[in-house]
Amino acid sequence: MVTRFLRLFGLVGLALCIGTLVRADDSVRSPQRFAPVEDETHLMTLLETRSVQREIGLTKTQSDQLQILHSTQFKRNNPLLMQYRDANSNPIKRAEIGRQLELQTREFRREIRDLLTPSQARRLVQISIQHAGYKAAALPEVVDELGITAQQLQAIKKELDIREAEWRKLETEAGETRIREFPKSGLKWDAYLQSRPYLDLRKKLAADIAALDRRIASEIERSLSPAQRQKFQAMRGDPFDPEKHRTADDPKTP
């Protein structure tokens, strides 16, 4: 995934905006999910889930056109992503490549919306915002609709970078604790994963991440004006419930 690729090389704000790359061989694809994964904001990935397709009434013709567009985006983005990786020691060049990628991503999202009807595009963006939560403040559609200034966007991306760094620290500390405590438990791995110490560790990590998210959300909210905050909330639209689209033929898994 591009998000993982960019997080690996430290461009978190841009990672929020870039869609998932298709594989070079389009015939090799992951099984289609029924519902979006948590925090998913990429329009193309959302459109590959059955519940979102049914929610917006995506047609077979539109689906075929979107796959062609997705493949084209891969060919456009991949050379820049490789350049970004290779410029790891050149922050000026990386910043320039990042700006090019952001422009390409904006264009890609516009092209996706153009293949949909206005009502389909509007609902898709609403679902994207609902899944992103406070991170949606950096999405191109939100930036444009709210009139977020360059200074505001810089502040928002700074908070998102802080969140990423602190989240990684929490995950690393939890992983180190797990590695340290597992041998002491005397249990087999499967049994350890069901043990009280491990479950408590998972519970503490979840609580720490939730607290981090609340703090970052508050900081991002404070960067918006009262009118922007009100409009941001309205952009979410009606709550999206994937389960209302599930049929007897759908798998029970996500």
C-alpha cells in the first residue's frame, strides 16, 4: 500500500491523500471486502468494497472504467514513488516529489468523482470523511470545501505527523514488552495470546491510542474556525452502515 510505503519514508500527511496502488498485474487482486477497513479514506479502496458499491449504486460499467483509471494512476505514480524512495537523503528533492504526488492524487480523486454521478460522488466523499475522522481535515475535498488555508493545513499535517510518531512509539513499546514477557510466561505462543498479561497489554495499548487520538482531534479542531467546524460536521452526511447492504450470499467476514 502507498500509505505504508510513505509512512516508511516519513511523509505522513501525503500518505493520507494517496490512494492504494494496484498491482502491476491487475489479474492478481485481493478478495473483495464487504465493508471498508477502519480509517480507510482512499476513494478507490472504498469503491472496491461491496457495501460501498451498493450504497452509491455503482454500475458494472463504472466499475470497469474505475479499474482502468486505477491502473493508469499506478503508472503515473510509481516512477515518482521510486524517486521519492531514492531521495531519502535529499529533503529538498523529496519535498518537491511530495508536492508532485499530492497534485497527482488530487487529480486522481477528481477523475474518480468525474466517473460517478454527482450524488454518487457526494456520498462516497461522505463515507470517506466518516472513516477518516479528524484525519479527514487533510483530504483534498475537505480542504477545498472548508476553505482551509495553507497555514491551517500546515498545522493539521503537523498534528498528523505527531500522531504518527507517537503511535509508532506506543506500538514499538508494546511489541518490545511482548517480546520480553513471552519467554517468561512459559506458555506456547497461541496460549500466550489468550493470557491475561497479553490481553491487558493490548487493552492498555488501545486505551493509549484512543487518548492520543482524542488529543490530536482536539488540536485539529482548534485549528478550524467555528464555521469550518460546523461545515466539516455537515460534510459527514448520514451515518454509513455497511450491514444494511449485507445479503445471505455475502460472507460473514468483513
